Amino acid sequence: MTDTIWLVGCGNMGGAMLRQWVGAGRDPASITVIDPGAPEVPRGVHVLAGPPEITPDTIVLAVKPQQLAAVAVMLGGARPKLLLSILAGVEIATLAERLPADAIIRAMPNLPVSIGQGVVALNGDADAATRAVAESLVAQLGLVEWISDESLFDAVTALSGCGPGYVFRFIDALAQAGAALGLPADQAARLALATVQGSAMLAERSDESPAVLADRVASPGGSTREGLNVLDRNGAINRLLLETLQAAEARNRQLAAAAR
């Protein structure tokens, strides 16, 4: 028998997860979306503005962190076997105070889960059976990593949760730089995207680290090395990305404090 699921919130991330579940063969009739916005969902999935009377096996919480208090009131006394939360910055202790459940697991997916190529970090103290249920909900979404220490979840969110935004910005900046050198803008955009896509695939399949691969591309005295010298000067690229992730991590902590 398929476990029953309430998906609370069906925005960009919740909707992406839902489509992957159904696409992977999960029975749509076992899923109820609770969202007053009446989102579009795959055929067979129930959509309600509020919770039904029968508590499901699993509640997946996919709303904005600042909506936690209102959602807790709406769900009332529902106590699922598993609460899986993707709320950025909201700690398990805070979730336990607002939404009782037999087990609570935090998840941090990123946007490429919409094509099954995402990253999902998990954290929570649960038995093997419950962990297996949580993994089954995210296995179709991409790489799944358990994070042993919840205090590291803000860092995970900054890296893989927010990371696609930074990669998209890099692709755009690479294309704009190519256009500034005289390439047609549309052609520069195609070249930049294909370059990043191919390089990522090569890095994934290689036994060598990205750092080693970068040095292999850069012949001494060659044009790649000259470009890398700009990125590496005084640790420029490392410093920039560290500051970027630190800013995102700090914001996660602010969200956690606001949700308490």
C-alpha cells in the first residue's frame, strides 16, 4: 500500500518535487496538495485549500519559512509518522514545537530537482525505516546527501540550495563578457551555456578534482593561464564565493530566528 502524503505548499520547489514523484510512478491519488492558491498539479492529485480530517503518513512542508506559524494553526493536531520540511533556516526543534510528528527530517533541495538533476541534503534523528521513507521521497530528485550535524544545514543551504542562482549568474556573466569581446549576444549565450554544461559533465566523470582539471586546461604561458591568473589573483574568486556563501548563510540564520 502506498503511503499517503500531504504536500503543504505547491510553489516552485513543491511543484517540482510533486511532478518528479508522479513522473517516477508514485500513485497521484496518494498525494494531497494543501494550497489555497489552487495550483496546477498532475492529473489524479487532490488539491485542497485546507487539510482533510484523516492525517497522512507523511507531511511535506514546502511553504515559506515566515508562513510556519500560520500553517501550524491550519494543520491543527495532525500528527504524521514523518514531517519532511524544506523550510530554509527553520530548525528541527522549532518545527517540533509547532508541528508534532513521530519523526522530523529537514530537507534542502535545489531547483534542478525539477529535472531530476538536483541536490537534496537531509538531516534528522530517525530510525532506519523512517530514513528510508525520506530517501524514497527525494531519490528521484538527484543527489541525496545526509548531513550529520544540523548546525551545518545553513552552510549546505548556502552552497547547494542557493548555488544554482550563482551558477546561473556566472553563465550570464560569461556570456556578457564574450559579447563584450565582439561576439553576437545570442551566440555568446549559447557558447557560455554549453561550455558550463560540458565542463560540469567532464568534472563529474573525471577521477581528478576540478582544481587539477583547471590546471590541465591551462598550459604554461597560454591564454587559459592568463585568464586564470585574473581569477586567482589574491584569491579573488575564492574570496568572492566565500563572501557570497557567508551572506546566504547569515540570511538563513535570520530566517531561523524569525521562525522561533
